[in-house]
Amino acid sequence: MILAWDNFYDMIQPYLPGCPEIVIDQHLQQAAADFCERSEVWRYDLETDFTIQGLRDYQLEAPTGAKIENVGSLYLEGTRLERVYDLDFKMFPMAANSRPSRYAIYMDQELRFYPTPDGKYGFTGNAVIKPSRTAIGVEDFIFETHSRAISIGAIASLAAIPGKEWTNQELAMVYSMGFKKHMDDARGRDTRKAQMRVDSVHFA
């Protein structure tokens, strides 16, 4: 269940009198995205999908209002694949099609197998996601556990805007440090029970 940005207002408006709600929403979206990216609290398991012979690139998809931040692990027919990076692509330019043993995230949007699959293989894994720029709010479990931290992040960035009636550079500095601590603390928590409450998605 998605809880809209206005659920955060009571934790923000007393510190920023006169700040328009539309501006608050924009900074809440960014704070929530930053929080989920650094803390990695929003995770889900990928359902099993299948490779196609001769096709090495597979589009990464996320639920509406979310963006994939990272793929934590990927398994092909039960075997964990090694992850490689953009700079490693040139290492495998002429590899013949065969069973993939490596993968990379290409252009932040595609899953790329190395070598190129020579047939149909089942693959699955897990990913970290964050609110997209079009998000209208956050999942209820994120709000229940981390709404205060996200509010602190939004206050920090809003208070730093120069020349506004709510500008407060001292508050911005203090809350910015607090936000970073909240993100690091959340990352260190046991998040095994913090699973995304939407259906798993397939790679296209």
C-alpha cells in the first residue's frame, strides 16, 4: 500500500513555515529515493525468467513509481553468477555463445549476460529499488519504520534553499548530518522482514 507524501507534512511543516506543499513533495521524493538507495531497505525477489538464445540484454523493469537501484545477486539454473562492470565489457568481446557465467548492469536499465546465452536458461535473483521521480508516496512499511528519517532528509534540503522565508542554513546542516546517520543505521539493520509488498516482476 502506498502512503502519499501528504502523510509526512505534520513532521515537516512546523519546521518550514510558508513552504509550499508542492515543493515539500519534490524534496520528499528525493529524500525517499536517497534513503532507499543508501539504506537498501526496499528489496524484492525476482520471479524466475528465461534467457533467449542469442540475446544477451534484458530490460530491467520495476513496479510503477519505483526504479531499480541495484541487483544484489543473480542465479542461473541455481548457480550464482559473477557480476562484472562496464569496464570489463571489453574482456569478453568475442566470447562464443554458451551458458552465461557473468552478468552486468548496462546503462542502469539492462541486464547483460556474458557469454551470450546459447539457449533457454532460467534465472532469478534479488534487487534493491527506490521511489522514482513520478512516485506519489512510499510503501507503508517504509513510512511506518523510516518516515522520520525521510522527513529529516527533506527538511535538510528544503532549509538549505537560499532566499526563502523558511531558509535556515543551521537547521539544514544539522539535519543533513542526522539524515546520513539514519540512512547508515537503517542499512545496518536486519532487513530480512522488510520485503516489498507488491508482486515480483519479470525482466522483459
